[in-house]
Amino acid sequence: MIDDHHKLDVLNVVDTYQGRDLGVTMEPQACSFKVWAPTAKQVDVLISPPSTGGSPNEQKNQDEQKEIPMHKQDQGIWSLKLEGEWNGYCYMYRATFEDGRQEIAVDPYARAVTMNGEMGVIVSLEQTHPSGWNEDIRPELASPVDAVLYELHVRDFSIHESSGMRHKGKYLAFTETGLRDSNGNTLGIDHLAELGITHVHLLPVYDFATVDESKADDGTSDCSRYNWGYDPLHYNVPEGSYASRADEPETRIREFKSMVLALHQKGIGVIMDVVYNHTFDTAASSFEKLVPGYYYRQNPDGTYSNGSGTGNEVATERPMVRKFIIDSVRYWAEEYHVDGFRFDLMGLIDMTTMKELAAELHAEVSPSILLYGEPWGALESPLGDQMTLKGAQREARFAVFNDNFRGTIKGDSDGTGTGFATGAEGKEDDIWTGVRGAITDFTAGPSETINYVTVHDNLNLWDKVVQTQGLHDTLRFITYSEDGRVKGSANVAEAVQQAKPYLYVDTDHILENETVRRCLLANGIVLTSQGVPLLAAGDELLRSKYGDANSHESGDSVNAIRWEQKQQFKPVYDYYRGLIRLRREHPAFRLRTREEIELHVRLLEKGKGLLAYELAGTAVGDSWGRIIIIYNASKETRTTSVPSGTWNVVVEQGQAGTETLRTAKDGQVSVPAISMTVMYSDE
């Protein structure tokens, strides 16, 4: 509950600060602090010598800590300039209010922190650049539709013993090149480059609350070391558990930059998953301590509203909150060379903020920065008609997740409900809508739709298809009781050992397996549709999470990518690689505008589990004159009529790429059950 008197005070505050120097600014032989705290009567900087590890109480003698009063300025700003060399010193703010109450808080604009984010740290950012940083070049995109996104969790990428990586679970794993398995298959970053994706979309990598950074590498308990990270603590600092040393403030910064640099050197952009819609703490957050009642939305009775489902929602529509978000995103884009941002529960961010943020980033940082998010909230929000929902993105240069298309392709997210690729009938019209970039649904053009079937949330693709086939129990997938315990096993790791996700996959005939075929058809539709495709990491290796539909703290045993599956399911990997190559080499799959789609995407046949359409290649500068794509979701081979002439088949029966597999001539083509065919004609 927010004290009414403070709430009224702070919401009547009109002091909004325009400057871009909140937080700490380093100069040669000086250091300046600025914090916005308009309702405080006094603010002091508490500063102490560089941290030596341990908790703040153990490492600081009270007499070592200096308390230095700040000066009140206009627009709610408190400032202080200190002469001398302060690099490495720890600092906090202490705000004193009219009623005598005092709060000690970490700077919301802190760019470095001690272990577990307990104190802010003053750092010289120039000293955190890895070798080659000043020559780093961000991969440029002519249009968002040229991107192929790959959603990945830092720890999942490298933690499994089969990864071959030394820096398991760390940022630095992305810097390890030249790794191969015993069969000569590329691993790690080389795998990503070979697969052909353009951007790695990382689950949260800012400093989050729920992993104890002092225990990230101890091998005792699964859950204290693992989380997806949707619990923000410090928005402008990299997460410490992914660094080799969480107790060295500069190390996490340097290693994060090293990861970005390594990906850029492979031509791969970096997208951050950002969570500006809520924070982990509410009353205990720096925001609430420094400006009580301002940063969080409230219900009419003064309680915190909960559109996020996690206990609070950030009041993005208030000027200094909007400013914080734009400053923060811009900081990551400029200081860390980040190439894009995915907004969690973007529905809870007001439309004005999203539009201003997009305009500023594209004008002042780079026009090729990608911005997209979830156009929904979790629960009811007082934001009302200012929510950024599907349609709000029109002409605003950001994109939204297309859950309409997602559901049409696969069915519901966790249940047995089916979609086009998983056996439902009557979905052809909706597939046709999705294939054309949702321009008859909610977009002004294809660059506004993120096309996907699964991401980290809910059942992953393999497990969802298994669920629709009623094989969940046969494959001994994990089930949880209401209190969160694993049924029939001592723990999650044992349950994973007992599961048999690939029981029915004959390794000599992988592509004949129905579950495999449905997975390939689902993502085949994503990779050939107009819009921006997004894959979940490991789909190309038939990754399973053993039926765990919410693995956010299930640990490595469920979440780790098992790299031995690359060799085990090599034809699947080759198929994904071939489809990505097809998409990236042929602009007809990446039309830029609504007008191009209306003119150059033509329906051939639709109904009974089949959709066939043609792309006009020549008209959009493609080296292929005409391209036909046919999806057959039915359980039998289907023959369909195509324009006469000679057609070169490049995708068929689990083989994909740009090389001709066979030619088709007689105005007819047969498409095998549960599969996709792509062919072109130069005529």
C-alpha cells in the first residue's frame, strides 16, 4: 500500500529532467553524480573504497564510508561533483523525506554493481572494452524482414558436457571458435554461423534477482543457479552469474562486450530480451525508495496494480519512467553495441513510449536496430486503451509477436489442441493470412509481424507435437503435482533420465517419423512466410524439455542444449540450414511492403489440409522467375495443379536448400504427406 500523502505529492510533480547524464559521469580526475528525487528533503551519496568481495557489511568499516550531501537543483535533480580518482569505489544514495524517513538505495542508473547487485560501483567504461571493441561493426539490416532470429538462453547454450565449450554457462562461451564434435560437426558459435541465422535473441542478460551470483558455479542445487531472468534488479548492468567473476564489477561488462564482439565478427547481431513492465521488488526497489509512489501504477485504492502477474507494473506513461526506459535501451545500444530489443509483456508499455523509443533509436543510434515484443499483458491493467496491443505497431517501426499465426500453425500452447501442422482441419484461410505477413489482420506491412511457433514459454515444439499426438505418457514426459513436485521421480534430473522423447524415432529413417515431419512443417511455414521469422534454440536439433511447459527454474537437466543431437538428427539440422539459406538468398521470401505482397503473392489452391501459392520472383529482383510453395498437412500424398512448364524442386521430403532435387513438368506436382514443397521456374 502506498502512503496517500506521498502518492499525491509525487503524481503532482511536474519536474521532469531532460538531460542524458543521470547516474555517474566520469571525467579525468573527477566524478559527478545525478539522481532524480523530487520529493526528497535531502539526498546524500554514501561512498566507500573498492569492494573486496563478501557482503557490504563484512567488507566496509563504517568509518571508511563517507557521507557527502548532494545539492538540490531544478527539475527534481540532486547532484554532486567530486574531484579526484574514484574508479572502483562503491556508492549508494540515501534519501531523507519530509517526515524524517530515510531510505538507502542503489542508483537506478547504476552501470556497475557489486556481487548480487547490493551496491553501485563507479567504473570507467573505457577500461572495460575488450581488444578490438573500437573497431566493432554492427551487422546492418536493410529491412527487418531480412532477419532470421534465434531465441537462446546464455546458460543453455554451453552448459551441457557435449557442448565442448570451456566457459560453460558464461558469456565467454560465445567467443570459443573452431569447436567440433567427434563427427566433425560444428558446435557453439560456429554452429550458429553455419545454420545461417542473422541474430541471436538472448533471454534476459541484464542483472536479475533470483540467481545467487555467489553460487552460480557450485554444483549443489539445480534451481538456485538457474532462471530465465524475468525478474529485473538493475536494468543497466549485465547479469553477474554469466560472468567468470561476479565479484569483479568490470569483468561482467568486459565479458558481455566480448560476447557481442564475437557474434558481430560472425555477422550475427545481438538482441536483448528486456523486461521494463515490472521489477522483482516493489517496496524494496530503488525506484520506490527514491521516489515513493511514482514508478509503479496503482489501483484506485492505492494498492499496486498487477498487470504483469508478478506483483507490480511499471508506470511507463509517466515522463521520468518513459525517460528511464528510453535512456536504458539507448545505453545498451550505444555502450554495448546491442542490435535489437524484445520487450516482455509489451502490452503493459504505453504506446507513446514505444513509439518515441523506436523513433529515437532509429534516428540517433542505428536505423537497423530491431524492436519487437509481446502485444499483451498478463492480467488486467489500469493502462487501458494506451496498451501496446496488436495493431498499435502500425507504421511505428516496431514489430509484435503474431500469436494468431502461432496458434493457427500449432494449436494451443500447452494442451492437446491442434493447428494446421498438427492435424487440425479448416485452418487454410488463417494460414494464408499469416503467410502474407498478416497484412489483412493487424499489420501495415510484413516487417511488423514476428512469425514463430514456439519460444521459451510453454511447451517447446517437439513436446507440443508429442502432446497433440497423445504420446506424453508413453514417452514418460515430466508431470508436476499441484505443489510443484515431480510426479513419479525423486527430482527433475531423475525424471529427465526416465523420459524417452525420441522413443519412436528410427535413426535410419528420421524424416519418416510423424512427429519430426510435423515439426519441420511448422517451422517450414515460419521460414517461408512473409514477415520476420523467429526460431527457438535447439529446434534444429529436435530439442525436448521432456514435457516441462514452464522450465524457468527447472535447471540445466531440462534446459541444457544437448549438442550430441546434432549428429543424431543431422538430416533435421540440414533441413533447417537449407531453408534459412533459401530464405536469405531469395528476396521473394522477404517482401518489404504490403503493396509488394498484394501484387506478387498469388493463391493457387487452398483447402483440405493443403495450401499452394506462387511468388513472382522477377518482379522483386529475385534470380528465380516464379516460385511455388505448397504446404500439405494431410496424412496422404496430395497432387495439385501448377502452371505448365518446367519446375525445379528445391524443397521436398525433408530436403531443403537452393539446389535442384528434381524437375516437375506436367502441370501437376505430388506433395508427400505432412510436408512442404518449394520449386521455381526461370520462365
